[in-house]
Amino acid sequence: MLKLVNFNGFGWFLCCSLVLFSCSKFRKIEKSDSWEEKYKAALNYYEEKDYYRASILLEQIIPITRGKKEGEKVQFYLAYCTFYEGSYILSSYHFKNFYETYARSEYVEEASYMYAYSLFMDSPNYNLDQTNSFEAINALQGFINKYPNSRFREQASAVINEMQVKLEKKAYENAKQYIKLGRFKSSIVAFDNFKNDFPDSDYNEEIAFLKIKAEYNLASQSILSKQEERYRAVIAFYNEFVDLYPQGQYLKQAEGYYDDSNSALLKIAKITN
């Protein structure tokens, strides 16, 4: 047991010594006046996946290597360092800066893709603002248009599809939210917009039913002079629903709104005649 404790103590001491030596070595390189030494060390740190240290050194030598043959690789590796560190907005900036600066580089196609992919990685969950998602889709589609035979094309298309699913989910939840808030007119507009934007969505059956529900609620809460028109709209929406989904899972509920609307129209007719 005593030997084991001594061995662990020695191992801990050795580990700390290596860390201190590594830090000391890095500090020495960081303070060096030789950009070549920093460049070589940065590439070594990059290969070792120490992107933090690599990025520090690369950022230091960017102004010095600009115009030199090494400058191209400095900017390219720095972009990847920020990407691997999870700083996607920063990496999108660096990749864009790279392909705009080195338009003839062998890495320009890859940098163009990574710019768009960085935007995708920065896009939030579907329930948050999707401005970045639209930006990413536009950038990815622009990449495919520019490089139709790219080795990144398949991946870019897959990412666009993933983003479309996210936007579809966002639009679906937003449209449903209007009903929860009692904003029935807005929900009907949102349901129509959703169907136009996502004609092949699996949500469209539910959306068509919710449109009936929203119109019925709107009619039942309206003043008498507007009820007839709105109950007739419920019946029209129901007929559209039955034509599209004759065996739909919401059919029974939709029939309830249809029957209630017909009953309401009979009552209105008695009152107004």
C-alpha cells in the first residue's frame, strides 16, 4: 500500500511537471520574435488538436504573414481552430474572410462550405428565432449553386433538409400558438401560410383540422351579423378537409364542428327571418 501511494504521488508530480513544462514552452514561443517559430508551433498544436494554443499563435502572426505564402494556411487553420472550439460565428467570419481574400486558393471551395456550415452550427433550436437558420440555408444553397459537383454537395443538401425540418416545426408551433392565445383570425392566416410554405408536410392534416376549429371558435364568439358568414366558412373548410383526408384521424372531431355549424345556421335563420 505504501508503494502504491508513493507511485501515485510520483505520477501526480510527473503530470504536474509535464503541464508546467508545456505551459512554459508555450509562453516562450508566444513571446518569441520569430514568426516562423510561432507558425511551426501553431501547426504542431493544431495537429495535436490543441486548437486554443494554435489559434493564439496564428492570430499573432496573421499581420506578419499577410502577403507571404504561409499567410493562406495561417488564415485557413485559424478558421478551423475557431470552428473546433465551438465559436461558430467567429469561424464563419474567418472562413468567409479566407475565401474572399484567397479566391484562387485550393481551399476556397472548402472554406465556402465551412462558412455556410458554421452558420448552420450556430442556428438555434426550432423554438427560438430562426434568422440564423435562414442565413445558413441561403449560404448553403448558394454554395451548391456555385459548386454543383462539389464533394460537399451531398452533405450541404442534407443540412438544408435538416434546416427545413426545423423551420417547418417552428412555423407549425407558431401557427398553433395563435389558437392557444385566442387569436383565431391570425391562426387561420398562419395555417394557410404554413400549407403554402410546406405543401408536403406531415402536419398538414392537423393544420387543416385546426383551421376548422379556429374558424368555428371565431364564429361562435362573433356578433350575430358576422356569424352566418363564419359558420359557412367552417362548413367550407370541413368539405375541403374531407376531400383531402377522407379517412383522417381528426375526421370525427371535424364532423362535430360541421354539425354544430349547421345547427347554428338554422338558429340564425330563425332569428333573422
